[in-house]
Amino acid sequence: MRILIACEFSGIVRDAFIAQGHDAWSVDLIESERWGPHIIGDAVQVANGQPWDMMIAHPPCTFLAVSGARWMAGRQDKVLDALLFVRALLAAPIPRIALENPVSIISSLVAKPDQIVQPWQYGHGETKATCLWLNGLPKLTPTDIVDGRTPRVHYASPGPDRWKERSRTLPGIAQAMATQWGAL
């Protein structure tokens, strides 16, 4: 399958699908941290400009996540832009789409998520509620339930790259996506 991983700079999800034998590409406004098929550009244009069988989208949560709602006051234009971006990703002409984001205003202003997953369901002893909006894809099945409920990303040290650490998809979840959705 040709798979687009939208808004991914880490290459983690892309590489999980490549390991399963798929033609997977990541797209983001910045360079990828890992070597591999990556497009620097607008995810919506790439999603609409080429034929894809599946897209996993990770839109930036800065102006979407409820955890940062207090910082949104007076920035409604940025919130609206973020919501329009989400809607454009979900409307892409791709038969299978998963959109991933933390608990966010997407739930009240676009649609309720189809599933909420936690890292501890996929081999990582931590918490980070991650919502999935699914189109043409089944819910993920947990693969490795482990002990530990540490909110690691919540306690990440302040700094210029904190957003990167908080936004990376954990390998266990990426592997579940590639194994389960890549087999369709």
C-alpha cells in the first residue's frame, strides 16, 4: 500500500509501515529526524495531490488540545486555522484515514473520536490519552498491556524542543498501526 504519514517529523510511524513492506512516506513542514522517504511541504496538498491508500495524520495540537486551552485566549484565529486543517485532512480523497490527537476541541467541534488509546496498552508504562478518528479503518487492538501509569510527557522538562518530545508517537503504537492496519 501507499501510505502517507502526515505531520510526522520523527519517522517513527512511517518506518513501522516500511518495515511491514509498504511504500510509506512522511510529510511535514520540517525535515525528518530519521533518514527515509520524507516530503517537506503542506500535508493537505500532498494528501490531495497524489493517490494514497491510507493516511495517518498527526496534526499539531498546539491550538487543539484541551491541555493548552488557557493559552488560546485571544488566539481564536489560530484555533480556527487548526480546525480547518483537521477538516481538510479528514476530507482528503483517501479511502483509509486515521487522525491522531490528544483530548482536544476536535471532539466537540468536528466529531467525537472513534477510539482512545493509551501507551500502556502497547508496551509503554505511561499514560497519554490519544484520540483516534477513523475512516475506513478498524479500532486498534491492544498488543502488550503493561504496568506503569506515569504521565512522562506531562512532566517533560521545559525547553525549545519540548513540543517534539511530546508529539512523537511511541514505537509500540506505531507498530500496532502498521501491523493491524497494514494488513488490511
